[in-house]
Amino acid sequence: MSLRPAPEVPPGYRAGHVAIVGRPNVGKSTLLNRCVGSKLSITSRRPQTTRHRITGIVTRVDAQIVFVDTPGYQTGHKSALNRMMNRSVAASLKEVDAVVWVVEALKYDERDGAVAGLLPPQVPVVLAINKTDRVRDKRLLLPFIGQLARHREFAAVVPVSASKGTQVDELLDALLPLLPEGPRLHDMDEITTASERFLAADLLREKLFRLLGDELPYAVAVEVELFSLSGGMRRIHAAVLVEKEGQKAIVIGKRGEKLKAIATQARQDMERLFGGKVYLEVWVKVKSGWADNEATLKRLGYES
């Protein structure tokens, strides 16, 4: 925590917490990263990449928005991991001043409906229609928005493209009136409350999602066993947890080439995010049933 006195804020300054919610793979993490202007939350083309609540802090001259990026709400899988993720979504909605509900343009199904059922009636909701860059006929958006408006009254509706950055500033502007007046909640130069240890584990897990096959990433987790900083060098030792011996061989790859590629790309992202050199050592452990073991999940940082 900084010991410097916080600069005075102008009259009418607003600060508050905003949850970003939606079904898996609608672009919540990409939207958070775009709002903050830095890669905090991991992304991939596969659903259910985000497993933790990630905070991203946007500080402007007139307001500070503390975003909470939640895991995609799960309706199919019933493991302890997914139960914890769903509880994380529900808890986030009880602790915020406003909600951004992200829905993919022209694609609404029962999974979105499950999220709609979680939206608290007393909290203002801004509807963000994402991936509008993929819609050729923009006239189709108006009846789609009308369909969603039957669920509840929205404080605002903002079509966006998180990947392109389209109308993200307009989304921020729509959120400001929904926040309470008050001082900043965090220092002006903070962009997240997550620790570097946590961010390192998540960046490594992102590379597992991006470089492994379709199913295997969902059976892996990352545990950082050592994180130290000395003379500007971060030394990180991390274990990749898998369910079965056969999965261990896949992660390592022929002559260790797959694991080397995963570790190299993760280290490069860490160095960009942390602004310094990183020594990263990664190995693979077999831990059967980790996703259904609540003690293991809590040790890995999942909230109950």
C-alpha cells in the first residue's frame, strides 16, 4: 500500500465497483483488458478460460471504476471447481454498485438466461452487446436489444467490440452516473489488486489453453510454489497439475518441446506485464481429482 497522500479529487468525483458478468466465451476478459488498457485477465477462443475473479482499475479525472471480471456462469458441469466459480459470480453481484452484463451480438441462449436470473433487481445493469464487429447488418441489433429488454430495465445499452475497442469509452461513460460520489478507492497508478504471483499463474494457464488440445486445458491447473524478487529479477517456480499420467506426457510433449513453448510464451508475457526479467521454471505433476478437491482448490486460490 502506498504511503503517499492521495491527490485531491474534484467535486462530484465518483468511485465504485462494477461486476462484468456473462456466460462463457462472450468476451468478458477481453473487455476488461480493453477497459484497463493492460492484459490482466487471460483470454482464449475456448470457453471457461477465466476461473477467478480478477479486478481491473480504471482511473480517470472524474471517476475511478474498479471492475470485477467474473468466471463464465456454468450450467453444465458440476465439479467442485465449477460450483466455486458459480458462487464467485453470485458473490460478486452482491458486492457492486453496478453490473455490466455482456451478451454476444445476435446470440442469446439458455446460458445467457441463467445469468439474467442472477442479476439483482436493486443494482443498475448496463447491457454490453459484444462482438458487434462480426454483425454485417447492424439493423439486426435493434430487435435483438428489444428481445433482451424484456428481461429487465437497463440503465444503458452499449453495443461494443471488445477486441477492436469500439465504443468502450462510451461504455465507461455510461457507468459513471451509476457510481456513488466519493474519493478514489485505490492509488492512481494501480491497475489491479491481484498479486504478481496470481497473475503469473494465470498467464501460464493461458498458454496451456492456447497451446494444448481442445479438452486437456480443462483438466489442468497451475500452482506457483516459489515467487521471489531480487535485484529486479523475478524467480518463479510453477507446477502444472494434471489428472492422469497420460496427460502429463501430452503437456511435456516430444523431447519436452511443448512444455518449453508454453513456458517461453508465459515468461515473455510476464516480463511485459511486470516490466522486468523473469526466470521461470515449470514442471508437471499428476494430482488426480484436483478439480473436485475443495482443499486443493482453496490452496490454488479459488474462493468458496
